Amino acid sequence: MIKTLKTDRKLPHHYLIGVGIHPMTARKEAGKLFLKYGPLYFHNKDVDRLRDANMMAEDKVFKTTQKEALEMYDVGSLVSSISSMQLASAANQCTIHHFSSAYKMTDEDFVTLVTAANISPSTRRLLDESDICSRYHR
């Protein structure tokens, strides 16, 4: 999943969120989306360091283990957080969404976005397009 993140230099702030759907047994909220995990924040610099660490770990000349490369580029905690979110989302049948922004966003911005997706088809489409790891593991 980490290798598939698409970034734009004009949008340096990145967020991952986990979105769940209330089960049909939930009385008032049945079928409605809610923010389950996140947002997990990272910057373009973190993405560059991740790519560099990955390149070093995959290059046969460097002969560096993945763990050593992550420690060298100081991105081990980010990878751990992303992996934890991915495992928790899979276990709880949630989807993970990636958003990029030119400015920092707050937790409330994401709660509002997910809540609005229950009402507005255009916001729901935005959420659907940002899905990077669906609950059925594409």
C-alpha cells in the first residue's frame, strides 16, 4: 500500500483515514459512514524518505535490510503506523482513504467530510475516489 501512494508536489500534506460503515443492526445509523481511524498525517518529505529507504532495501548493491533502511531514513514509525492502520482496517472491515492538501487539515475536517458523504453524492464520490485499500483487498 505504501508504494502505491500518489503524491503531488503542490499538495505537501497527506492524510490517511479509516472509514467504517455502521452495520444494519445499528438502529439510527445503519448503513452510514463514520470516521474509524485517523487521520494519520505525513508530509512529502516523509514520502521521499520512504521511497529512498525502499530503493536502498531493494538494491542488491547496498545489501541493506528493510529494517536498517527504515531506521536510516527515520521512517520506521510511519511505516509501523500505516501497517497498523491497514491491519486494523482489514480486521474491522473498513476502507482506507488517502487525501492530499496544500494546507494542514484538522480532525474535525475529516469528521465533517465523512459525515457529508452520507448526505451528498459528490462528497461520497470524493471519498470513493480516495479509497486506496478497500475492505475487500483489491
